[in-house]
Amino acid sequence: MTTKTLAKKIAQLTLTKKASSVIILDLRKLTDMTDFFVVCSGDSDVQVKAIADAVIDGAEQLNEPTWHKEGFSQRQWILLDYVDVVVHIFHKEMRKYYALEKLWGDAKIEEVEEKPEKKKAIKKPAKKK
């Protein structure tokens, strides 16, 4: 799996717990530290942890173990490191304070939104004559 695909899959995992303002920062041309940041917000410390747990569980199912974790005790900013993709899950107020989007302002930013579910067509019974 490419690092870009992994970043997109992780971004989708954050949305399963209703993360808001989900973005992917492409850092490949700016640093060799990592390829992508996935950044998102939660409304409460409980939601921030739930988002992190969903990412960890989903990534494990993709055979992508978490290399490093930080922030589980405070739950204001949880960092999950997958080496080439680093996930930042912020409480909304902390995200404003740290402003990673401004710090990495030269990065290409992709906004990620929840994909609408496709509705299945329901066959109607044939009318009797």
C-alpha cells in the first residue's frame, strides 16, 4: 500500500467516529521526516480517544501497526505515528492553538469528507393486472 493510500484510509477511519475538519498534509516535498500528516479534531477528550482507538484498530486490520503513540493520558492531542504517515487528533481548542496547518503552510492540503453511502435500489413487486 502506498503512503498516500494509507493516509486516505486513516483519514476515513477518523470519520467513523465523527472527526471534524479532517485534512491530509502532503509533506513529501518539504521534509524527509514523514510523507503525510493526517490532522483532525474531536469535540471532547472522550471523542479524541475514540477517534484514536478507531484509527489504531482499523490500521491493525490493514496490517499497519502503530509505531509510536503519544497523548493518551491528556487526550487533548493524540499523536499516532505510522512512520510515513503521522496522525494528529486534536481537541478543537488545542488544534487552534498549535495550528499545524499554518506551521506547514507550504504543504499541499487535501480536505477529507465522509463519502455518502450509496443507496441500494429496492425492487418493487410487479403490479398485478
